[in-house]
Amino acid sequence: MDKGVYALILENSPCEVRIGALGAREFAPGRHVYVGSARGSGGLARADRHVRLALRRDRPPRWHIDYLLLSPHFTPAAVVTAATDRDCECDLARAVGGAYVPGFGCSDCACPSHLFHRSGDPVPEVLALFRSLDLDARITRIKNEGSEHRV
């Protein structure tokens, strides 16, 4: 199983979502980029797990990102992945930067956040950031057709 790093891109309407111990957070409409590590035993399949949870909504939340994936206000739009042996999740999060949700997805590091807001489509920017970190990115766009989603 390939290990690496990923960026999950979610589209959302304006909303408030309770994020576990972080409490209720307001989310501006647009898109959010969540940067995650896939260096554990499941490797890059972790990104697929996120998409499945958003589509099926069949498990209780465990991680910060799960609260968004279970919210009807958020839908997955794309996943950018790169196989790598480097521990570069925080480097990618710093590179994405910009408006962020404080404390989101970064309880195990010193980053201010791993969730960033964009008003427009962030995919070209995210692909360029992967390249700037010498990561060979692969993109999967997620088709959203009503309540039916396909990867």
C-alpha cells in the first residue's frame, strides 16, 4: 500500500458545524482544502476512506475531518494524492496557507490548522503546491450528481 500525503477538497454552503472538542465553527461558503497524512498502515487508502464516509455517512465521527464529511453542507469535490516516504504533511499545509479554521486537523503537530478556505476552485493551486514540494500528484475529481456520488 502506497504511503504519502493528500489534500481533500470539499465544497460547502454557509453553515455552522460542531467539530468534537473544537466546538461549533462557522464555515464560509466555497471550498475547503484539508491536508492529511497517509503514512499509516492504510496508506493513501485513507483518502478513499474519507470519500466513502462522505458518501455513505455510515460511521460516527472519529477525527475532525469526519464531522465535515458527515455534514449535509459539505460534499467532496476532489482528492489530490502523492505517494512519498517523506513526512511532508505540515510542509504542504504551510504551503496551502491562507484563511484557516484554527486547530483543525493538527492536534499532533504545531501547525495552526490543516483546513483552509478558498472561494474558488483550489485544484490548480493545490496541484502547483504539490509540484513545488517535488511531489508527483494524482488528482481524482468526484462527480456529484444529486445524492449520488461517483469517484
